[in-house]
Amino acid sequence: MSIPYGCAAMTDFLSRIAGAPITWGVDGSPGWGYLMDRNRVLREMQSVGLHATELGPDGYLPTQPEELDPLLGQYDLSLVGAFVPLLLYRPDRIAENLAYADRAAATLSGAGADILVLGPSSHLDGYDTSVTLSDEEWGWFAENARSVTEISEARGVTAALHPHWGMAVARPDHIERVLDTCPVGICLDTGHVYLGGGDPIEVARMAGDRVVHVHLKDVDGVMADEVRSGKRAFRQSVVDGLFTPLGQGAVDIAGVIRHLEASGFNGWYVLEHDQALAAAPGIDDGPINEAQTSMVFLRELAVDLSQHA
């Protein structure tokens, strides 16, 4: 029996939804919060309908294929990439960071992943303090982001720069400068672009086919204003619920996805709802409920996409 075009499009969209351990509160930052058991996290990813995952912080999931592949295989998940923080604008730190990029790209390639998500690290700790690069530092950044792109390509992996609050690339003008000065791909994080004062749809238009990976986040608009104004620290705002299930915040998630799908985007959408946990959630409680709410939103959107294909 033939499948109508719209149904095929709907199925394709839903098959490209991945997860990230941070949606279950798993972050490598010191004192971030309670870290759930990895088998429970992977089992809950599978149960809500996710098809793949990012790696998460160093040491949470195995990095050797002979350990990682069987673990993910138990839950019918594949690996799509990992967030790799790199400090690229300080000359005295370049060698070690490019060496780290090469190790990370080799690990990802060996595990069958396609994307190295380049986190544009600041020289400051944490994400609570913004940084402004000088023209000279932007020059270093562009040159070394280009090197990360080349290193990744040599390993069969695509580098995708992730704009992020409190990192070296956060605002729309930062993203535009990256697009103008080096060929690195873009990981469009809807929440961080919004938090940085941008419209994710406009950034997607500006970046065009340079968008190779997407992190889906929705954001509480009032808290976002307070973070931008300095009334709230980013770290505490995450604890307090800055990021919401999809469809419950101020970001036009549906509009972003409609634009990307109409533009021919065929990469992964990663459900990445950053949060921090104070303790182990009860059975069938905690992050799984918010992930399920987001998946209901995405399934309803998929139906709408199929009806208008």
C-alpha cells in the first residue's frame, strides 16, 4: 500500500526527534544537582518516543563504541552528537582545545554520531556572566572555529556552533559575525537564541543551510527578561524553571520547525529542556512528564505538518 506524501513527511519528522541527558537534569557542572541513573534516563527516553540521544557530560555515558553501542541498543537509541565546550579566543589555550576537539570528533565518529556541537566557551566560569570579545579575540575565534570545522570533517563529523547564554557567542550579532567569518555549521538552540535577544526563526533564515542541528527549548518569557536584565542569575533561573515543556513558553517552536521543514532541513531535532534536580524523582514522575508533554506537542505539530504538506 502506498503512503500518502503527507504521512511520509509526518513520519520522517517524528523519526528525527532525539533527546539529551540534560532534559533529565544530567549536567557535568559542579553542584548542578542530582544525577539520575543512566539506564533509567535511556529507558525513559525510549518510552516517550525518542529515537536517539546526545552523549551528555563526560563520563555519564561510555565513549568507547564497544560499551556505548550495546547500551544504547538496549533502548533502540542511536548517538547523534555531543556538546563539546571549546575556548577558542585565547592564544595560550588554543593547542589544548584543538587537541580536545580532535579527541571528541574521533570519539563521536567511532560511535556513529554525525555532529560535534561546539560550545563557544568563555574564559569565565559558569554561564552567569556575559563576555565581550575584542576584535582581535574575534579574529582568533574565527580562525580556530575554522580549524575545528576542518578537524571534524577529517573525522567524518560536522561541527555545529551552539550560541549559548553566558558563552562567547550568545546574541544575534555574534551569530552573524560567525556566519560572516568562518564556515562552521550552526546548532540552532531555540531557547538560547531567544534568551540572547534573538528571534529563532529570523536566525534560522539568516543562517540558511548552515543550520545543521537543532536544540528545541521553550522559555518562560518573564524569567528570560529577568535574566537579560541581570535581575536573575542564569544558573538559578534554570533551577527555578526557566525552560518549559515545548509549547508552554514564549518561543514560537512550531514556527521554527515549520520554517526549517519547509526549507529542507533534514537533521536532528534534540529535545533539550535544561533542568536541575534536587533529588531522585519518584517512579513515573519528574522529567519524564515534561518530556511527554513536549512529545505530545511535537506529535500534534507533525499531524499539522502532514495536513499542509
